[in-house]
Amino acid sequence: MVWIKALGHRSVEKIIKVFCGWDTITDLVEPQEENVKLLILSLFKTGGRCSEILTLYREQIDVTETRVRVIDMPVLKRHLSKTTYRTVPIRIDEALTKLWVDLMPNKGKFFDYKYDKAYKFIRNLDSVEGKKGPWWPHRFRAERARQLVKDYSFDALLLKQFFNMA
């Protein structure tokens, strides 16, 4: 896992203590073009791997007055012999959720590009001055885990359930 290696093989308890903060996420999103905003927020809000996010369709998103649900998002890991799926609940009143919903296409696939282009978009965030870089797609998964612990007191079991970790 890239984000664990990048953080020096720390334990989950050490990794999740420091969320970069809503201000940092907002500052990363604001100056970007809409397709990059959608990419960043999709990575962060779902905690999905980049390969999982790039498969999303609008038809998998259920929005109500209180929450957004991503339904049947594939869990794409190298060691899994068959694809499994997870449903991701997200509070509508959480920061940046309404912007994320507004950026979503009305129908069809979210993204029309592959991993290498998404990776380039995210790596270019390093040029955003003072934004606690470096940035790579999987880091948003780690930041989401940190945010869930900070804001909602998720423990290791809840994190494993949210992220569908073995």
C-alpha cells in the first residue's frame, strides 16, 4: 500500500492521527477545472482506489436529503480472484459533498480517461503552493480514513468495513 510505505510503515493508529484538514482539501479543489475537482472529490469522498473511481457511473449514485450512497462500487485489488463490491454512505451535510454532487454528470460514466491521466492530474497538485504535498491518488484514501477517525470516531473495525479491507 503506497500510502503506508510513504508514511514509513506506521501502524493504523499512527497513520490516522493527522488529517490534512478540510481547508487543505478545499484549497486543492477550488482552483481546479471541473473534471479534476470531480476526480479529487470522488477519490476523497468514497475512499476508493483510483482504478475503482474510474469505473463509476452516475447510475451508481443515490442522493437523498440526508446522504449520498455509492452503490456497488467495485473493490479492485490485485490479490482478489473475483471482483467484490461495496456500498459507500456519505453524509450530505459533510463539507464538499454538495459540490461533489453538483459536479457529477447527469448520466453515464464519471471519467473518460484512464489511470495514467488521473495520476498526472493528481501529481500536478504538488504545484499548489503550501498544500501539504506530495499528492498521489491513494493518498486521498488515507486522508479519508484520517478524517473519518477525526470527525466520526471511526475505529479500526469501522474503517475496515468502510474501505472493505480484508
